[in-house]
Amino acid sequence: MKILVAVATRHGATREIAEHLATSLGSALTDAGVAPEVEVRDVGLVTTLDGFDAVVLGSARYLGRWLEPARTFAESFSAELRGLPVWLFSSGPVGEEPEPEDQAAVDDLVRRLGAREHRVFGGRIDRQALRFPERLVVTALHVKDGDFRDWPSIRAWGYKIGATLAAAAVAGSTS
Ligand SMILES: Cc1cc2nc3c(=O)[nH]c(=O)nc-3n(C[C@H](O)[C@H](O)[C@H](O)COP(=O)(O)O)c2cc1C
């Protein structure tokens, strides 16, 4: 079973989430006796979804929105994505933040793609890695440096996706 974990990141935190999801997803498939082939790719480098059996798509959130390459990916491949099992995730919250502005946009994407679920995972702020304008924004919002990624829940979600796909594959092969 071939699964794509497509990710949009600016500073790498979301890519690491994608990599952990891919590992757990692969473990669930292996545990269920299904051979896994899980690829993590930046959204901008994906040219086709041919051959993939499922897609997990995630983006970092900046100023209340998914990154533009993730939005473009979802739009460009919407027809193919509608025909596949799809899961979405966002990475962002870095402390006490108001409800993101893009919630309605992501809810709409879930509906349009027929995605199984959308999860939000905490993100990471490392001022050293930020560009000057970004540093101004996080300072203005009183956001402190920190890593808010909850690895156990990230891994658990990846495993759950893998188990769901494995169950469908096993049911398909016996029916
Ligand atoms: C300038 C700036 C704006 C941000 N805006 C948001 C936001 O609106 N909502 C949110 O949840 N997180 C926001 N974040 C937090 C990032 O999404 C978080 O740091 C994430 O882990 C970054 O992922 P990346 O390293 O993959 O780019 C912001 C971070 C920066 C630096």
C-alpha cells in the first residue's frame, strides 16, 4: 500500500510532524501484515498522485492560514484527492491563541475533498530561525520560543490512520 504524506513547511517543524506520522502509519500497516510504502514529500514537489492509495496533507499555519503551496496543492489535485482516502493536519498553535481565521477555510476543504479528518497539532517557535518580519510578528503577539509538538498524539494519529487503511486493505483482499 502506497501512501503520500504531503507537507508544506517554512521552518521545518511541520515536516518533522509529517515524518513522525509516516513512521507510525508504516508501523500500523506492518503490524497488520500490509507492506507499507510511505513517502513524505514537500507539496511543491508532488507532480502526480498516480499510484498512491491514500494521502495525508498538512501545512504550517501562518497568520491564520495554511501556506500557499498547500492551498495550491489541495486545489490542483482536488479531483484526485476526492477519489482517495484523505486526512488533513495543521501545525501552528504555539501557546494561547485565538481560534484561527482559517478554520472555516479548512472546514470547507474537509468537505470539498471528503477528508476523513482534520487534526491540529502544536507547532514550534525558534526566534533564531525566523526572518526579521516574522520575529516582529511573534514579538508583537507576545509568543515565546518553544516546541509545542505533542509527539505521542502525533504518533497515535499516524498509527490510527495506518490501522484504518490496513483494515480496509485486508477487508478488500478477502471480499
Ligand atoms: C510570523 C508567524 C506567524 C504565525 N501565525 C500563526 C497562526 O496564525 N496560527 C497558528 O496556529 N500558528 C501560527 N504560527 C506558528 C507556526 O505555525 C508554528 O511555528 C509552526 O510550527 C511553524 O511550522 P514550520 O516550521 O513547518 O514552518 C506563526 C508563526 C510565525 C513565525
